[in-house]
Amino acid sequence: MRDRSRSRMSQTQAAAILLAPFLITYTLFLIYPFFRGVWISLHDWNLLAVAFNPDATEFVGFRNYERVMWGRNIEWGLFAAPFWQITGLIGLALSVILRRVDRLSRFNAIALGLASLLLVFLPGFHPGEGGRWYDRRFWPTVGNTLVFVGLAVPGVTISALVLAAAMNRETRAMGALRTLFFLSQVLSVTVVTLIWQIMFSPRQGLIANITETFGGTPINWLTDQQFAMAAIVIATIWWSLGIAMILFLAGLQDISQDIYEAAALDNARGVRAFWYVTLPNLKRTITLVVILQIILHFQVFGQSHLMTQGGPNDTTQVLVRYIYQTGFRDSELGRASAMAVFLFVIMGTFSVIQFIVGREKS
């Protein structure tokens, strides 16, 4: 018994020694900065003033959160933001209907319902007569970020799924094509934005040349309010395809060929086999890809900063870029930290959803 207890103690000590470097690094570079950021968000913290005088801070509680997210004479209306609130109502109805016909699990139906309720509830707040938001740029910036995520995530998911299905064959040509499509993933955001700035150039860009070939007038994508966000989304989809495609390929190769052979006996081939066999067996992979893409694209910064500088007229201003400007250009680190905490809550919510969905389906 003593030998066993000694061996257990030695294993525990060995595990502690092996884990200690990671835990120390994790605490110093992630845990401590996070709680430090929360603490800063509760202060009036001017970056330049604190650089010269570390005591030049004032505890203001949740005033920074109020300045960022609230305003004067704020009211709520059912159709104050028709697009978002109608979308939320449709999502709420779908969650109920799909649960009733047993096309969604209980958790997924609840998650969709809660997300839809938030879309109905949050956009309904608006300034009443004589009122205004304290920070007039924050919620429009959050809206721009939601639009970007709403376009980029389905774009990446659908494109990667189609490419993976097309290249799910063990040939040399397919291997070369997989490598080719994955190459964009290893490029830095600076290289990606430079490539697409050239592509979208109205004078020398490939898209402009094709447009002129067919008798059209080139579009100045990056300075046109109607096309600037679309340009960023297109560049992001091209850049983000690699990892999603690899995940879908792994999921496709995990599906037994016996299932397809059995489906073929029922005349389910081609598109029918993809719809009735492939997609149901890829539910877990699709959920993983979608949630990972949502978490990733809520943190978009480089594309907006390098391609359009948040313009034209703030139409491509995104949340991380606004946090960066508030903290380092305007030196209002307390307000920037409050916005960062808001973004962390969004990231944390989707991370919890991913964890629960993974547990439910495992």
C-alpha cells in the first residue's frame, strides 16, 4: 500500500512539474491580462496620462459601459430595427417548428430560440424624442460586425463544403488541388489584403479588366459604400477556406462507403445522396465549422484596417478596429476595455455553445 501511495504521489508531483510551465505562462499572459482589462474597464484610464503618472486613474464603476452601450431617453420598440427583429422572429418560429418535427435537438432548438430572442430584443432599443446614444459609433460598429459575420460565415462554410465534396477523391490531381486551395490559409493578413487590393483596383485589377472585357464599367470596390463590405467578405472567404475545407474532408472521409452503397440501392445518387446521406452525417462537423468561424470572424481587424481603413463613412468599421482606435488613438483605455469585455462575452457565449454541442453529440 505504501509503495502504491508513493507511486501515486510521484505521478502527481511529476504531473505538477510538467504542467507548471504551461500554467505559469497561461496565467501571466492570458488570465492576468484578462482580469487586468476588466479592472481597467472600471476606471477612467487615459493611456497617455497614466504613462507619465501611474496614479492618474479614477474608479468610475460601470460608467464606461454606460457611455459605450447606453444613452439618453432610450426606448424600446418592436420594429425599431425591422430587418434584425423580423429575422429574429423568423428564427424563433423556425426553432419551434424544427423542434416539433424533430429536425433539431432540444439544445440546438433552445440555442436558436435564445439567439433569435436576442435579435428581437436588443435591436429594439433606440433613442426616443430628444434622446441619443452616448457613443454614436458603437452600435453601428457592432451592426457592421454582425453583417460581416453573417456574410462571411455562411460563405466560408458553404464554399468549403462544396470544395471538400468535389475533392473527396484519392487522386493525384485532387491532392494537388487540396494543397492549392489550402495555400491561402498560410498567408498573413497583410499579404491577403495586398492581393485583394490589387484584384479590386478599378484601374489594373483583374475584376476591372474582366468587367471592361464584357463592356461594363469597373467598380471602385473599396471606396463605394455599397461594395466595400462585400470586398472585405470576399477576401476573407478566400483566405479562410483552407481550415474549413480540411475539417469537411475529414468528416467526409469518416462516412462509410457502405451507407452510400445502401442509398444507391434506393436510387439515391449524386445530389440526392449528398442531401440525404452526406449532410446528415456531417451535422457535427458543420456545427464545429460554423461556431469556429463565428468566433474567428467576430475578431476581424486586419481586412478592415488595411483594405478600407473602416471606410467609406464607417461602413466597414468593425468592433476590434474601433477598440484599437479608442484605446491607442484616443487614449481612452477604460472605454476600450469595456468594449473588449463586451466582445469577450460574445466569444465566451459561442465557446460555451461549442462545448455543449460537442458534449451532446459525442
